[in-house]
Amino acid sequence: MTDRPSLDTGHFKPPFSDALRNYLGQGWDDRTPVPGAPGEAAPHAARRRARLSRCFPGERLVVPSGRLKVRVNDCDHPFRPGSDYTWCTGDQEPEAVLVLEPVPGGHDAVLYTRPGSDRSDPADVFDGRHGEFYVGPRRSLRETEAFLGIEARHVDRFTADSRDRPSRVVRGLDGTVDAAVPRPDAYLDDELAAVLSELRAVKDPWELDQLRRAVASTVRGFEDVVRAMDDAVATSERWLEATFFRRARVEGNDVGYQSIVASGPRATALHWIRNDGPVVPGSMVLMDAGVETRSLYTADITRTLPVGGRYSDAQRQVYELVLKAQRASLETVRPGTTVHDFNEAAVRTLAEGLADWGILPVSAEESLREDSGLHRRYTRHGIGHMLGLDVHDCSRARSAHYLGGRLTEGHVFTCEPGLYFQHDDLTVPGELRGIGVRIEDDLVVTADGYELLSRDLPREPDEVEAWMAALLLTDGAARP
């Protein structure tokens, strides 16, 4: 008897004969262990689970890693786990599920995951998504326990173990998990997601070290980009995108988000990610990019660079106002500052500058009123956001803990004011049309102020020009 061919994947699978099953069951050496020493993040993740446990005594909590997502037909995107899952476990495997089972005095952690195959089942080892013949070895359950310090069970047991068990679930990442666990009250799940975001907001020392590594790699990536500027002039923005990506893949896991490489008037589009436009001498390139470490923490830095190495008078005029706004915002940063004040300082500076230039048809004060906001035609976005495992980190935190909250020691934020003048905007002087400038840096709030994590990347215009000149004199492109 043979198996019927599978029709639920893009690959046609020939039937598996009994002969093949028997042949697969023999002739293998002892299995090479997947490294089983405790993972670097494991002890930190254990402390985070304990904090989460204290927030929900007596309740069952379910945090999935997520599933592979199809890119096209039968090809998947590279897998990136849900940030809440990684924060709680230090793990990055797909289709895994962390469950915190309530016990007297707290919770026991159980990790449902797909273990390595014993190679006796062709349907397992030949599977295009999970099979070891396709994607390589997986840890055994015992190896997972040693690596993460969490009891491990086969993921196929999750549905049976969850049947009729009231649970709070981080939903939207894994349809199988969502379907297996009843949802009597959406508020319960939403509250779990919010609390996880709020717990993740203050970074522990290990997380701060990961973010410093991400920023350091990102600085080197920007240096690579400057050295590659002449090649980009001969090709396109893609050259700069690819140059930065090489650094991200060699030193980290990936880019933390789709890089923005916007030259000339494309810099006035906030999220230009096509990155296929020309790089023209005399214009500027707005590059917004970040390296994601192998532990999945990301930097997020933006620089607006003159292609020829020197800003024109009009470019410098816009750049210096944006830099002035960033300085005003940074001057507010200390524990106790409201997020509103952090944003307002930069927005006010930009509005005042636009009014002084005669661009705003009203005063800065009038524009800053809630019933006006005319400056937003040119500023468009908030001044900063939290940063960590996600580029827009902790986004499900409740307003009182984020937008309506206060800065706390250990918060990591970006500070990124910008001005954007469309090429066809008749309210703007001709020499400013088509100019987009954003300056973005990463900072951590300290006991008496802040540490600018990205301080090694120049931002003063004279310093930027000197830095670019020194890099452009370097022979050849830098190698990671």
C-alpha cells in the first residue's frame, strides 16, 4: 500500500511506499545533537515570565510564535517570530506556543514545539515546510528544554491540552491556536497583549546591550552606504539598500524593517521603500534603516545625506531647522517627562520655523491649536516611538502607559523630527520644493537624562560633511 499524493501544497509529492518507509528507518548514525547549552537569553526570559505571571494569577496564558507566511505560491517569507513570544522565551522557532499554566503561587511554563524527526516517517522528513531534508535539523524536546529552560512538548499536543481550557491568548499570529482556544471575551485577550507591551517597555540591561549592538552595526552600515555613494549614482537607490543589507545580514539577523532609501523628491514620501529611483549629484538621500541583531532587537536611525558630500544652502536651511527641533525634543528627556512634552518641543520648533519663513499662513501659536494644525502639511508624523524587539515597539500598550505616559529610566525611544516639502507644493518657496529631511536617533532614558545610543553617527551638518569626506577618501568599499 502507498500514500496518496498530497494536493495541498505547491509541490507534487510522489507516494511513499512501504519500501521507502522501511529504508528510511535504518542506516543512520547517532543523531548529531543540536547545541543544547542554555541560550543567552534564557535566564532573562525566565525573569520576564515571572513578571507576566504576577499580572495574571490563576489564569492560563497562551503566547504563540506565529506561523510561516507565504511569499508567493509555495515559497514562504523568512520566518520572524512574534516579539512577545521571543521576549518570553528567547526562542525563534515557528509554530511554537508558550503556555503559562496556573499553579498555586504562580505558573508553570510549557513550550509546545515541533521536535526533530527520527526519520522514520517520509511525510515528516520530506515535508517542504518542516522536514529536515528541506530545512535542516530541529532540536529534540530534551534539547529544547536544555536550551530554553522550559518544559517542552510536541506541538501536536497543544489542541488536546487546550480543549475547554479558558485562556488568555495573544491572537492573530497562529490560526490553529486561535481556533483551538475558545474566546469568551475579547477584552481578556486584548488586556494580555496590552500588558505584554507595557512589561516590554522598560528594557533590562541585557536588552540594552542588544540595542547597543544593533546601533553599532547600523552605524557601520551607514558608513558602508557613504562609501558606496558613487556606485549608487551610477545605478540607483537599490545599490545603497543592498549595501546596508549586507551589513545587516553579516552582523545581525536581518534589517529590522524595510529600509527607506529615498533620494531627491522621493524623500518627501514618508515610507518610500521601492528604493528604485536615481541618485543624482546635488540632491540628498534620506536613508532610514536599522540592523536587527540575531536576538531580534533592532536599531532605527535616519540620516539625510548630500550626494556630493556638501549641502546646498537650501538643503542646509531645512536640515538645520529639523536638527534644531531634535535638540529641543532631546532637551526634555529625563524620567518624569511626559511623552506629550517630548513630542511638543520638536513640533513647536518646527511650527515656529515655518512661520518665520513665511510658509505658514498663520502664526505658529494658531497653527499649534488643536482646531488648526496647518504645520502638519509639512511635518506629518510624531517625533518618536518606543524601540526594541519591534521597530515600533510596545504598540499595544494602553495610552496611559505610552502616549499619555511619562518617560521612565530604561525606556528606549527614537527622536525623529522631519520636514517634507512636495515638489509641486506652491505654498513653499521654489528652492525648497522637493526637499525632505528627517534626522532620527535612538536613546535610552537614564536616571538623570538620557544616553544617545546613536551618538557615533554624525548629525551636525558640518560634521556630516567632514565624516562623508573622510569616508569617500577611503580606498574601496568597507567589508563587514
